[in-house]
Amino acid sequence: MLLVNQLTGFGVEEGVSGIFSEWKGYDSSTTDLTTYTFSAKNIGRPHASRRVHVGVSCGNAGGSRSLSSGTIGGVSATVHGSGSGATNFAALMSAAVPNNSTGDIVVTLSGPVGFCIIGVWITYNTVNSSPFATVIETGSTSGTRSNTLNIPSNGFVFIVSNWQGATSGAVTASGVTFIEDAEFTIADSGTDRFVFARIDYPTVAATAKSITATGGAGASDCDFAGTSWS
């Protein structure tokens, strides 16, 4: 007799316990488009409680742009907040995606842009289907930006940030430590720097924290988007 207790790749794997997050990687395109499809991205172990979070950063557009909609593994995603701008902007979206270990991520914008970057995180066993709080910083020429984000106890924070002309970048907050999952540069009509960062299950009391995105030498036009989850 064959006993099957896990279905992976096309079904739901039940061997996941505890509340935790994982970074699954990033992808980029410097083709001028309005809709980007990032094919067969790693979205982690299938599980009934899995939520896939996607940070989006785009820019070098002919006019002001923002994130309009998206899908993750064929599931319609909720856009939790989007900056807007012709230079750069940052946004976040997520969807509950219980099945499959890979999936296409489709990003649809309000108009064509010169590049699009995505970063992918997953969470398991979180309670809520919408963010605890959201923060968007956009529309300034400054290389450093700060704003306040409410962070729940024993939750998560996801941040995507970008800069023009920067040689480095960092995201910080007092009293909690960010995990920098990726920091990299692409060249598309100039040099753009990107950081994807998260706070994983902080054991502090629920509190408001000032989030600061700081660009290195030459940085300008800083933007970031963040969500917190419980």
C-alpha cells in the first residue's frame, strides 16, 4: 500500500510548523514594458497558510507611474501600497498561495517604465490576511528618507527601497534589527541601487518605529515601501 502524506510542486505540504518568514530571491528586467512577467519564481514550500509577499521597484518612465495590480502563481494579489513617480517608486503586494513551489509573478503598472525589480518573501501561519500597517515614502529628491511604521509584537516587516546614483544603501530602525536579504545595482539610464530587507518575528511590544532608508555616496531620489504583519 502506498501512503502519500505530502504533495509538493502541485499540492499542499503539511510539514510546516511555527510562524516564520523566508526570503526567496529577486529578479529584474530592463525592458521597457507596462506588464512584466517573471516566470517560474521560487515561492517556497506549499502550505495552506502560505502567503507570498512581493516587493516591486520600477522607474525611468516617461511620466508618473505606480503599481496597478499583479498576480502571484496565478492568484490575484492585493496591492498594499504604491509610491508613484517617473524616476523611481516602490510598492508591495501579496497573495495567499497555498499550492505549488514555483509560480509566475506578474506586475502590471499604470504605464510603461524602463525597468522593474521584484523581491519575494513568504510567510507561514500568520493570522491576518491584510497588513498590520503600511508605509510609503516617495516623491523626493533626497538620498535619505524616514517615516514611521507600526510594528506588531511577534510579527514581520518587509521593506523595498531604491535610490538613484547610490553606491550603497541601508534600511534601519531603532531598537530592532533588519535582515538585509539583498542589495544590488542595475544600470538603466544611470545607476540605481536596491535593498530588500525584513524584520523577522521581533519579540518587542507592538510599537511605532521610525524606518530610515539611507543611500551611500551620490544617492538621490530615495523611495521605499513597507508593510508589517502579524
